[in-house]
Amino acid sequence: MYKRILLKLSGEALQGSDKYGINENVLCQYAEDIKIVSQRAIQIAIVAGGGNIFRGLSGAQRGFDRVKGDQMGMLATTINSIAIQSALISTGCKAKTLTSIRMEPVGEYYSPDKAIEYMNEGYIVIIAGGTGNPFFTTDSAAALRAVETKCDVLLKGTRVNGIYTADPEIDKSATKFDTLTFDEAYAKNLKIMDLTAFTLCRENNLPVIVFNINEKENISKILNGEKTGTIVKN
């Protein structure tokens, strides 16, 4: 269904059941699932959050300067990205980390052309550092990078299998949406991603699929056209 995808992984997903940091078992499972997809000649870009290490907005609420806090968050996403790259390489995949702020030799400086070139060469490209600017979330970074690298879809991995009328982890009566338009999601005030990211996807006709990243091989199921998660599109 899709030839080039961008996978958004939250930092919280990477920490698994741990209270902090990166859970190695979760990381390895994600790497194996991504490897299966890459073997189908599907090009993959990845953007990871950093909330398992540091979240700039939370830091600001505790007295940190917001700009400095967000810069710390950008570094946290880079730590996660290097971990994802290492896990992918250990499975036999080719992977590159590109960074939105200059950080050689940790990663190469990001440009859309470079990311596309690497994907065309068979590399999985992990784009670290958010947008490179404070006051933007990694959801916004994922939407921006997906548009810049001409991805066909943005896959947003979460802890629940799609979008619900309410938080299904709290409200057991919440019902799941299979499909939504961007306008419907906005009218229902559904918290899919921040408004900047949401608007960027809508204006560039980039569909978003929200799914449970912790269910094994769920990415493959989506790419097989199976009904899992929720798709949001124009």
C-alpha cells in the first residue's frame, strides 16, 4: 500500500514498563518488526521522541528555561535514535542517524535530499533532534520530516490500538474509530497529535495511522491492508 513510510515512536514506548530510559527487550522487538517491513523493499524513516529521558515542557513547568529544556529534549531524542540505529544494525539492517542540529560524528546533519538518498540506497533513516528548534514537539518533527521526504503515510505508534472516543486505559466504555477525516478529528477534539503537526498533515494530504506499536508485527499488518489502528485522512 505504501512505498515510503515515516514511523513515529514515542520515548514512552521505548521505556516499556520501566520508569525511565530504554527497555532493551522493547527496543529489540521494535527493531525486529521494522526489519520485517524493510525486507519488503519499503523505505523507512523514523522519528523518536525523548520523553523517556527528558521532556522540555515538563522541565519548564519545574522552573527550567523552556529553550534550554527543549534543547535537552533534542539531545534525548538523539540518544534514542542512536539506540534504534544500533538495534537495527544488530538485526542486519542498514541504518543511518541524521540529526537536525549539527552533531558530527554522532550523526550526519539532516537534509531532505540526504535522507531520501539514503532510503533509496536501502538504509533505514532515523532523524534525531526534533525540528532543531525549541517550542516544537517531536510529533511536529515527524509530520515535517514525512512531508519533506515525500512519505506516503505517517505511522504513529502508541500504547493503544487506534483512536478512541476517550482514553481506553481510563474509560473502559470508550469506542474505537476505524477511520476519521482530519476535520472530524478536529471537530471531536480528539488528541491525536499537537495542532501544528495535525495541520501540517492535513494541508499536505498526509494520512496518519495511529496503532499499537507494542503488538508484534502490527506495522506489517498495516502495510498488508489489515484493519488495525485508526487511519486519519482528508
